[in-house]
Amino acid sequence: MELRDVILPIEIVVCLLVTWPLVRQLAFEPFRYKLPCKAAQRIALLIGYFAFIAAVAVFAPVLLHFGAVLALGILLYERWRARPSYGRGSGLPPGSLGVVPRNHERDPYHFEKLIAKYGPIFKFNVEFHPYIYIASHKRALKFLRENDDVLIGAAQPISAGIPKGFVRYMPAQTHTKYRRILLSGISTDVIDDASPMILSAVRAKLLQICEEGCRPANGGVLIDDNLRELIFPIVLAVFFGVRPDTPQFDQIESFFADIDTRRETCGIEDRRIRAMNGMSDWIRARIDEFAKDPDAAPSCFLKSLADRQDAAALDATVRGNWVAMVEFATVDIIGLLQWLVKMLIDYPEWAERLRQEQGAHGDAPDWGEDSLAGRIVKETLRLERSEFLTRKSTKDVWFEGYRIPKDWSIRIGIRENNRDPETFDRPTEFDPDRFLGKEYSLEEYAPFGLFRHNCIGAAFASTVGRIFVTELGTGFDIQPNGEWTTQYVPPHWRPRAGFRLGLKARAA
Ligand code: HEM
């Protein structure tokens, strides 16, 4: 055998090894599901690259010497950057910038392990992009306050459909004005007015699931589809005063089918912008309707907004943000409800407690913030769903002796901080009673965010969650079809998609 016959396969392997991070990412099903277009582009890239290497190996093997040297250089550079001490001389914190492995997608406790390994500030990599992680709410609050003027959110695609972007990603200069306007519409009176409607919608949906006779033996019903059918109409009623079975509802639903942030399918950007513009025009017309006959206008967030702001203030940025809020409200509340169902399945003793305590209230269930339902919602949010905040700095900043480079992303760990053993006894245990008679400060518990961009929909989300968990826990026996495991679908951990369950109404 000639030396060439030994070297050629080695060179091919080295050239192929550089594709390992892409192959590993494409093997990850949630990535293909969430970003099908990006996945298709990357598969095409890989196939093209493999074909190219094969062609070079057959027709110009000498070129593989250069290719292999280059590939080896890339692999060594990746490992060199992966050293935890990389960049220490220039002030970077410890931590690996290695592109592989991507353990945050596979291990829900990944960041807790990194905190234990590197301390509260460290660097890591996601998707070839460097991040700085900051642990502890107290430290994160200090960081956000000290650097308020240079921090921006890491904008998501929906921002492209709004002239000045989605409020969550705005810099301080524009954020203060737009947050104030938007917040003026999110009225607690509207939420209180809507509570009976939310209750009857929840009750009707749960009964419908029961009536479908969906015992686990029959496979049960798909929980995700049912939660969307429940929550989207509630959100439209609360934001716009629009009820199902009206032409307006159908029109809005078709706009939101194109806005959908759950999957970034090919060509969605253009469809989304068109739909957001369509919704923005619809909102303007709706506000005009309210102005013509204020007394006939239904109680809703948009009516509150129109009552409290001049028409001139409700520009395309406010209207675009209103549309984005409807989308995120729907997605976020569904996310919370998925976890609430899972918690009642995993901890049936709390469903039993709920039944006993609500039994004492007769026909007037108590779903106040301090009720057991309220504590179940708080404890669910402490452990799940709310995971992190992301920021970018517009210039290099120093914090606690470390340099945070311009344009790197900054991840503030909400999930890990909400499980801080210094604040919470038995931090990973599901114990709603830890909220009994106890208020935690923002430095201890912050599922709805910290400082400037904290959630403006917290009261609404929590109300829906409390009503839902009360109805489900007290009125029904949950019949899960097998074990409900979890999965990472960027950017959240969630109970696994495609899960089916049955419900059985309890005798009154
Ligand atoms: C359980 C459900 C929800 C959770 C866990 C949640 C969580 C959060 C968190 C952690 C933030 C802070 C983001 C940051 O600082 O980067 C946030 C911001 C925000 N949330 Fe929520 N949210 C939920 C529901 C809602 C709902 C129902 C609405 C709409 C009514 C909403 C609207 C917003 C908006 C507009 C912001 C940005 C505020 C600003 O930048 O000033 N959220 N949310």
C-alpha cells in the first residue's frame, strides 16, 4: 500500500470533521422543526460540501492536502478558543467558547452545572455566537442598572415588521416612551371583567375534551392543539373585544396564521410583514369604531389604550407592538398552561389539595394570587417556562472585573436564579406552599423579568393560569397517555410536543 492511499482517507476525514457541529445540530429534531428553512439550507450546504470533497478526492486529490491543512487549522482554532482560560489576558471571564458539544439543548441543568464549574459569570457559545452568562438576580439587576444606556435586546424576527421594533428589544431611549403607551392599555379592570368569560371558555374546552371520549386507551387528545383553541380566542377577546364566530375573528385568525412565531418556515418573513401591516390597519379601523360609539365599545385592552392616548400617539410602532403582544401573549400563556397540566400530572397530591381547599369555597372558587391555585402558578413559573433574558451591549463594558465585549450576547439566567439554594430550601422540589404567606423580592424570584423590560402581561397570564388550574384540578381527573417527558424547542424547555391526554369530569 502506498503512503498516498493512507493519507487520502485521513485528509477526507479531517475535511469532513469540520462539519460536525452542523451535522449534530441537524440531528437535533427540535431545530429542524422550529427552523425548517434554516435546516433545509444547511442540509443543502452539507450535501454540496460532501459532493465537493468527493469530487476533489477523485479528480484533484492533491488539492485535499491544502483542504485538510485548512480544516485542521479550523479544528485546532475551535479547540484553542474552547479553553476555559481563552481571553483571560484581555479580561474575558472563564468558560468554553467551544462550538461543540451543544449541551444546553439536551440537559435542562446545563447552566447550573456551568455555574458550579466556572462561577457566576462565564462565557459560552451558541450557534457559533459567543455569550456571557450572568447568574443571580441580584447581580443581574446591578448589571442591568449600571449598563442601562448601552444594552439592547437581541431582536427576534417579529421586530422586522414594526417600524421601531418590538418594545422588548428597544434601547432605553425609545423604550421608555413606547412602554408607557402600551402599558396604559393593559388594564386590570379589563382582566377582572374578562374573568367570567375566561372561566366559561376554560370550562367549555375541558368539557369538550371529555366529551370526545378521549380515554388514554383511545389515544387521548393532542394537548397543544386544544390549548391553542382555548387561548387564542381569550387573547383576542381581551385585547380587541372580538368574539369567536364573527367575521372579524376569522379575519384576525388568518392574519395570525402568517404571523406565527412558532416556526420560521421559508418565506415567512415577507408573509409576516404583510400580515402585521394588515393587522395594524385593522387596529386603526377598530379604534375609529370605538371613537364613533364609545358606549358600545366592549371592555378590552385596545379600548383602554384608545381612551388613555391621543390618536396621534397610536402610531405604526404602537400598533405593530400591539400585534406582537397578541402573538407572544398567546404563545407564552399556552407555554404556562402546558407546564401547569404537567405539574398536576406529576404531582397529583397538589391536585388533591386543590380539590379539598376549593371544596371549602363551594360555588365561588378562590383563584386569587395567594390562593393555592395562585401558589401553584407561582411555583410552576419558578421551576419552568421562564428561563432567561438576553441582551447585547453596544460597547465593551466591564462588570465585576470581567470584560463583556461589544456585540456579544448576554444571557441572564432566570431559571437557574429562581432555583437558587440560598433563597429556596429544596430548590428543585415542587412545593407551592413555599409561597404561603411569603413574598419574594425581585432579587430572589423573577419569572417575569427584571428591571426595565419586565413583563407587562404578568397579571393577565397569571389570571388565566389560576383560573385554568382551578378548573382542571378541581373538576377533572387527568388521564395521561404514558409519561410526559420534556424537550428543548428553542428557546424554551417544554413538556414534549405531540403529547395526548384524556380527561374525566369529576362528579360534582
Ligand atoms: C407566563 C407567561 C409569561 C411569561 C413567563 C413572560 C415572561 C416575560 C419576561 C421574562 C419578560 C422580560 C423580557 C426581558 O427582559 O428581556 C417579559 C417581557 C414582556 N412580556 Fe411577558 N411573559 C408572559 C406573558 C406575557 C403576556 C400575556 C403578555 C401580553 C399581555 C406579555 C408581554 C410582554 C411584553 C410586551 C414584554 C416586554 C416589556 C418591555 O420590554 O418593556 N407577556 N415577559
